Amino acid sequence: MSSNLVSLVRSLQQRKTRRRRGLAVAEGIRLVEEALAAGVEFRGVLVSPAAERSARGAALLRALGDRAIPMQEVTDRTLEELADTETPQGVIAVVEPKRFGIAEIRAEPGCPVLVLDAVQDPGNVGTLLRTAFALGCSGAILLAGTADPANPKVLRAAMGATFRLPVATAEVGELKAWLRERGVALWAAAAEGKPLFRLEAPELLALAVGNEGAGLRPEVGSLASEWVSVPLARGAESLNVAVAAGIILYEAGRVRRARGGQS
């Protein structure tokens, strides 16, 4: 059983295997805690002696045991070979995050949907998803070329947000139909867009951010009703994509806050 779980963790290092099986690898005490708290289904957990060397790790193992989640012991060396981090904490879980189709992403008044177009850096994608969840977004739509939301680096950067925020992958044609059918306006983030303070966010909004270097593809930009930018100080060239998106999403959520919601 242990060798089977080890083999499964190894196979899930490949995106095609993660997509085919609908599984992901959650590594480290914090991320496994988040998966447990979010009610994600566990397929099994590899643990090494390193996990019990901290009070928090020992508490996590007890919590996993209380929920009858299968755990298999491996050596510290084996876990280090499987880990994606330089300093593994003795816990690697195979989880089955909930899958969403684009039809299940529902924009709500004052709670935008984040659209990622070919955002390739896993750290940026994870930070964007974490930001979207923290700012009360309704969900996220990931277009072609965007890093896999189940990528271990994405999961770590998202700090558990991918276990709670509805995230769907889609093609541009599907996004176009979704915007039309749901009556959602699309804003496109770009340096040459209108300054954010000059725009009033519509009730139903999606914000599209593009590739770190190339920006949004023309076929995505053509769907936008507005191009929006964050005004910068003289001499500042640009913002990180996740920082810019966070500023725009926060401002766009002012409708919700004005109605008594929490930011």
C-alpha cells in the first residue's frame, strides 16, 4: 500500500496525470491543514518522522487519524525525494479538490470573477487565486496557457485558497458564451487602460489579467467592455500581475462593501 501511494505521488508530478485523475499533491503542514479544514477528500497521506518533531505536525497527524484518513509511514529520505520543497516537513497528502466547470462559476453583485489568460508563473497564479479568495471573488476562470491550479507550486502560493475558491478551466469561446449568457461585463487589465479611479464597477464583473510579458491575447481583449489600469507614480514602469489584480479587485468590490459586506 505504501509503495502504491509513493508511486501515485510520483505520477502526480505530471500535469497530464493530475488532470486525468483529478488529484493533487498537498505538501507541508500548513497546506494539509488547509485541505483538512476545507473538507477536501483525501486519498492518503505519506508521513515521515520529521512530522512529529514539531507540536503542530504531531497535532496534524492526530487530526488525520481522528478522521480515519489513510496514512503511510516512509523514511525522511524517501519523503525528501518526493517533496517539491527544499525543506519538507514530513507530510505529503494526495487530495481530490472539487472540480468546477465554467457553468458553475457564478458572478455575484460586488464579487468579481477573476480571469487568468496564459499566466504562466505558478507563483503568480497561486498568489492571484489567494488574492481573489481573500477579496471575496465569486470564482476564477483559467484560460489556456495558465499554470495548472493543481501544480504544487500554485497550491503552496495559494495557501489553501484553491481548496475554497471555485476555479474552472475554459477556452476563450466558453468564456465569451459565459459572459453573454450571465450578463457579466469584462474588464481587461493593461497599462494603457483607463485609470481605475475613473471607472465605476458594474454589479456583475469579471477581471481579466494576462501573461506576465505579452499581456492579454487579442481574442480575450476583444471581449472587454473596458480596459483598466492602476495609475503609477512617475518613473514606475509596471506592477506585478498579482499586485495589480489585487488593487483592481479591491476597488471593484466597493459595491459589496458599501452594502454592508466585509472586505
